[in-house]
Amino acid sequence: MNSFSLADLPLQLVSFDPAARRSGLVIVDEVNGFAAVGGGPLAPPDPDPSVDRMVGETDRLARRFDHHGWPILALLDTHVPGRPEPPYPPHCELGSGQENLVPALGWLVDSPTATLLRKDCINGFVGGIDPADGRNKVVEWVNDHRLEGVVVVGICTDICVMDFVLTLLSARNHGLMPSLVDIVVYEPGCATYDLPPSVADSLGLPATASHPREVTHHMGLYFMASRGAILASAAN
């Protein structure tokens, strides 16, 4: 078998200016249950520099959007107690506090520029579908603001962020959001988790639960870019 390195899957990151076109910010699942130390079974057990960077960069970017009155959409993972989401253990159940924004982003609750959307599945685009009438709240948010660009941050890079971005790209290409041109993933505002094989084994988890942070973060970015997303390392 040939050796493999992440260099075989190159990433091209650019600077972007959200003021260059009518842009909105999407924040994916920066809730206590995923991003607050000890916030739940899927949250970091100890301080995590990559998660801290994500929250800090998200807060900085969100305050810029809020200052200019540009729209923000915060997706909040929220589950009905007792309704599982395989293969994950119960998490972010309604009323637990895990489903709420991390303290640093709590100000968004009262921001007139922010829309909070609770979702009950990994994919926030699917979670935005109203089962009663089929309307999609993400599509409506983009169309109501006539957005030309969407900037995405959040956790986890290779799970909820990637699922949302890939589906948004397909929906854009399908013509559901006629004004939408660019979908930008802001890398400093994204993070994922680390679960070495030895730890997964000690927890009685299958081998497929192993999750090396550097590789999975890179792969998430690579797949989003390969489908047409713009990867950004800086916001002008």
C-alpha cells in the first residue's frame, strides 16, 4: 500500500471580505453540549485550544456582522428527550442547557441581526425543514435577505459543518436560492474533536469511533472545497 499524507489532499485558503457582497453568517452548533468544557457527553472534558479559537473567532466575526446589521443564523443542536440520534449518546436534549449557545456567544439571543434555529439532526439544512409544510427555514433566511454570500463557522468541521455546507451547495446549484453565489467556510472559526483509538477502545466503542482531529478537520475542509465551497483563513 502506498504511503499517504495530508499533503496529498491540498487545501487552498484565501482571505475574504464579507462586505464585498451581501453576506450572512451561519454559526453551526456552538452550544454547551459540544463546545463548553464539561458541557455534556460530546463536549471537551478539558480546555481545548482549538475549540477556544473557534469560539473566539466566531465571536469576533459575529460582532462585526452585528455591528453592520448583516444577518446571522445560529443553528442550535436540540433534541427531544428520549429520542435518540444514532450513533451518538443522548446529547443536547431540550431543557438540559446543553442545547444553548456557549456563554461567549449568548449575546446573540438578544441581537436583532440574529436568527436562532433549533435543529434535531446532524444536517442543519435538513433540520431547517418544517415537517408540517415542507418549508425550509434556511432557504427562507437566505432568500429573505437576498444573500449573495454565506460564511459558515462551527463544530464539528467534518460532521455538522460539512453536512450543512455540502447540502447548501447542492441546494444553491438546484436553484433554490437564486441570489446565492459564494459559500465560504472560515477555517479559524471551525473545530472538531480528538478521540484516539486507545481511548475509543477503553470506552468500549467500535474501532470506527476513532477520530484523529488533525486528519478529520483537514478531510472536512477538503471535501467541502472539492464540492465548491471557498475556504478562508482570514476575514478582511
